[in-house]
Amino acid sequence: MAKTTSIRVNERKTAGKGAARAERRAGLIPGVIYGEKKEPVMFSISALDLDAQMRQKGFWTRQFEIEVGKNKYHAICQDIQTHPLTDRPIHIDFLRVSENAELQIEVPVMYENELACTGLKLGGTLNAIYRVIEVSCKPKDIPETLFVDLTGLNIGDVVKMSDVKFPAGVKPVEDMDTTIAAIAAPSSMEEPIAAAAADASADTAAKA
């Protein structure tokens, strides 16, 4: 399940682009906590502290207890805006969450047991269409990672949403029949197949 991390940030009372630029010059990233039909809370966080949090596994599924002044807010990171040239964070949004809220959140997918996958042993490749899956669940049930077992899959086999190991209380937003990955044939196998198909097509045309 998702971890809860306590962080302390600076209270920010002045809004606007000028104030935000001043925060960034001071090595801070402006942010806001919103949601649950309550007044938004403005804050700023050290760019170094934010970078350290983002480097840790499961950042986007982690729950945060954010201390702003004398108040604490339970929230998850909803969005991070980045500079178009440097790709560094310039603003961060957190969404308040309550214990019984039903959330829709993207969770990373890990494809495991590649060494036991027949198709990969034969030289095939994993075509992972989905690296994250959007799920619906309560905050306490947010998984850090979802897992797909590739054991025994052969070339040409596909992985459906129904093959994902969803924990109790967690369900995908998309249909269970959605294809999320496939074991593709290596190019050395694709070329003979393509040549055979071309020959068959030419033979059919000649007979016609």
C-alpha cells in the first residue's frame, strides 16, 4: 500500500507571478493544496526537498501529511508544472484527500518474471502498451505498484487488464478486456512470416 510521508513547508500569503518568481529565486517552489470544496492553501517548498521526494520510489502514489504553519493537510500530489527549457519544477499542486474519498489515480505497472517468459527466451520483446494504469480506490488502498506475471507467455500472447494483480479495494478505470502488453516476435521471425504472406498473396493473384 502507499506510504504516508510527513513534510513541513512554508506558508505563502502572497499570490501572483511576481511573488512566485521571488520564491523561485530564493530556491523555493510555490505550490497549492486544494480540494474537498475548501479554500486553497498556498505554500512553498525547498527545491532541494522536493527533488529528494521526487527521487524516492512511488512519489505519485504516496500520501503526504503536509504541515503548513499550525495546520496539517492529508494530500497526494496531483500535478507538477515544469520549466519548458530546463524541465525543472516551477509549481506543484496537491489534492486534499479524506479517508473515505474514492480517488482515481495512476499507478505504475511492473512486468515481472521475464526470465520465465517463453516468448522472451525465444528472442521476442515485451511491447508494454501501459506503463501506468488508472485505478479507482480509497486513499488507504492506493498500491505503490501493480504487478503482471509474464511466466509462460509465448510469442504472440497478449496481456489483458484482467491479468493484473489488483489488491483488494482497487479496480481499474478501463475495461478488464483492455490489452496492456504483448510479446512481440523478433525481427528474424517477422521477415520470413512477411515473405510467406507476400508469396501467398502473389500465388493467389496468379491463380486469379
